[in-house]
Amino acid sequence: MAPPSAAPATANPSPAAVPEAIKPATGAESATPAQTTEAEAVWRAYEKRWSETDDYSAGFRQTIEVPDVGTKVESAGRFYFAKPGLVRWEYTEGPPQTVVGDGAWLWLYQPDLEQVYKIAYAKAFGRGGLVELLAGRQGVSERYRASLERPDAGTVRILLKSLNDDGGNLEVTLSADTFDLRAVTVHDAAGSVTRMTFAEPLRNRGIDRSRFTFTPPPAVDIISDNEAAF
């Protein structure tokens, strides 16, 4: 999260279901130097905002579409983040699952299937995405060309076009006044689209670090990343 691409959970899912597969957006190919400069300025403002953020949580709604097979999966819950790169998704709607990133491993727990995927961070998040966006710009500028859209007076959207043919593109929508994250859309190289919107954000509330630890329940199958079929 190649890293796992965004794909719907199935009866025998791969770690591709992990939401942090987040990466893409089309439309940046024709960005002019002026557009790129403006996008860079907005990104610097976003970066400054997030440099002052130690932890963050927000409600989320997620849609994953796989056009080739006509599959669409919707889910919702709450997302938690703490620096330097700890994450947790708690799903309250859609296929039951919990996703925890403890800094070394990403854990995807699917209670109905009595299984846990254990994925190394480098494989899960090594090519950009939501975690890098929140943690800072490291690794993003080297992988994407930026351009800017203004859908309305209250929002700005940064389009990140992958510099690699096999990479995906990102659309990052921010509040125009606070540069809070409102939405991320990922178009991966295989054609799948993941959309995640955020609401009711809470910043610097001192999230308990125990939220970012995971101990597999007894008697569940643990599938490591070298066993999983990506």
C-alpha cells in the first residue's frame, strides 16, 4: 500500500483491502508552470499546517470501485493518526475489519474470517499515500507532479500525477482556509478507484498510543506479507 492497491474485501481477500493503498488523480498531465507553482505554494501551506499537528482523528467514508469487475464496496468509521506514522482505521459500517499501523507492521484484522494480515510498513506504505501526506512530504515530491484545482470557494484540490508509468495518481482535497484534509481519491494503475472523505476532525487531542498497538486474538490465522497474494 507494488504496495497493495485499493480493492474490495472478498471472502478470501488480499491485503489489497487496506485503505492506505491511497494513491492517484488524472488531469495533471497538462499542468502549466504557473499552475505547478501555485500548487507548490498550497502544498507548502498544507505542509506547515501538518507540521504543527502531532495527532489527528476524523470520521471517514470510503468507497472502493473496481470497474473491470463491476464491484463497489462502501464503508465508514473513524481514522486515527499520530506522528511519526502511526495509523488506525476503525470500521463501523461495511465489511467488519480493523486496520492498525504500529510503525513496523500494518495489521489488517477481519474477525468474520478469523484472520489477520501482517504487512511490513515498507511494503504497505513505501510508495506514498495517506500516511506520507499526513506525516510530511517526504517521498511525495520525488514521485508526483502537482497541479491545482479550485472546485469552489471553500476548497482547493491538489492533483498529484505519478512520474512513473506504473504508479497511481492522487487527488487531495483541502479546506481553502485551514488546509484541513477533506478528501483523498486514489486511481491506481490497475483502474481501481478509492475515495475517502473526512469529517469532524480533531487535532492535537493527545490520542492514547495504545490505539496504535495490535495483539492478534487467540486462534486466528496470521498471514504475513510474504505469504499474501498481492
